[in-house]
Amino acid sequence: MSAHAITAKSRVTPGMKGGGGPHPQETPPAEDGVGGTGPRETWNPTKGWAAGPLTAIVVVSLLVSGFFLAYAIIIL
């Protein structure tokens, strides 16, 4: 018997239509998401506290850039 004479049977999964997908009654419902899974955060302020850290970052960056500028001027 040659290799061409052997034909594979078509595989049919139980519960599947000819189109390849499960029946509509067998599909699980869609997920709602994870939006409300945690506890409600009422203690965390949404705005008003960001000015302090932003000011600190700006001041430190200006000090560092001023140091390097003064160092470059002294070297030249």
C-alpha cells in the first residue's frame, strides 16, 4: 500500500457544528471586566497634592543644572 492510498479521516469534535465553532448555547457569557473588583478608595485625594512633589523635582533639577553650568564656566 502506498502512502497516497492512506487517507486520514476527517476529525470531528463532539458538540461542534460543521463550521468549527461551538453552538451559541454552549458559549460562556462575556466578562464584565475588572473595574469594580477592589474596595472603594475614599481616602485618596484625587488632586491638590501634586504641586509639592513637582516643585521639589523642579528645584532639584535647577540646582543640578546650575551646578553643572557653573562647573563648565569654571573649567573654561
